[in-house]
Amino acid sequence: MSEINWNELKDKAHSNAVKHGFWEGRPSDKHFLCLVISELMEAVNAHRKNKFARVPANRKETIFDDCTFHHENKYFRENFEEYVKDTVEDELADAAIRLLDLAGANNLNLNRFCLQHVVTPKKSFTENIYAIVKDLVNYKYSQEEQINYALHQIRRLSEILKINLLWHIEQKMYYNEGREDKHGKEY
């Protein structure tokens, strides 16, 4: 898998969240970390239901033509909702996007190197998600370290599952651009 330039994505994620009203009244950082955790729990529920995206991990070997998920395709939203929405991949991308948003709001540097992965192929999906959440709320780390760590662990879990996380983040960010204020939710 290719490296992900998190700093490139954070400003885009934050700008879209601001545009969609998520930062009205400037909720606390803990509020946003809770939303990250909720996305990770949605990934667990999707995994329990064996709900994976119906797109190949390697976009070069696609059952779709080049336009199926192209942003100018007038059926992009329908294709996304049918093949990707509410899957393990989609929820992991949502968790990453929420982390990117928080990093953008606080102007954090996401170029830090992750020395150790607690996410491993030896653990179950739920054990790996638990490891991410546990360290995400470990206050011995700075917020910058917590967010860097969580993003790298989500990327590592995606690699283990053979998920192209960057592709899913990009698709979800584009999908989110066309959604209603706060994506139709209270917060």
C-alpha cells in the first residue's frame, strides 16, 4: 500500500466539516474523539454483519469501468451507496476523516512516524479496534500523538484487511461534500 499524506487530507476534511456545520458552537475535542470512537464501533457492527465494500482492494483489477466511481459520474452517489456505504471500509474511512478533521481544527502535524503497531494480524478485528480506542483516549500522549497514532493504526488494520484506505477516504470525502448540513444529524 502506498503511504498516505495525512497533512494533505486534514485541511480538506476540516474545511468540509466546517462547511457542513459540525463546528458550530465549537464543540470540545472530546466530543469529536467520541465521534471517532462511534465510527470505529460502526466498523465493528459492519464487520459483525460481514458487510464489506463490493469493490476490489486493488483498483487496477476492477469489475467496474473507469467511470463507476468517478466524481463526474452522475450516478456516483448511487454507486457509492450501493457498493460502499456503511461497510467496514466506509466506517474505517469515516473514523480517519473525523481524526483528520480534528487535526485540521487544531493545526496538528500528521507527519509523525509511528514506531510500533498494536494492530496485528494475530488479533481479532474487535481486539484491534479496542487497541486503537484504548490508546486514542490514553492521556499520557499529546493530542497530536493520539491522532497520529490512531491514523497509523487504522491504516495498518486496513493493510491487514487488504483495504485501500486512501481510496475509501477520497471517495467518502467526495460523497460527504454533497451531503446536507451535519449529514442530517443533530451533531
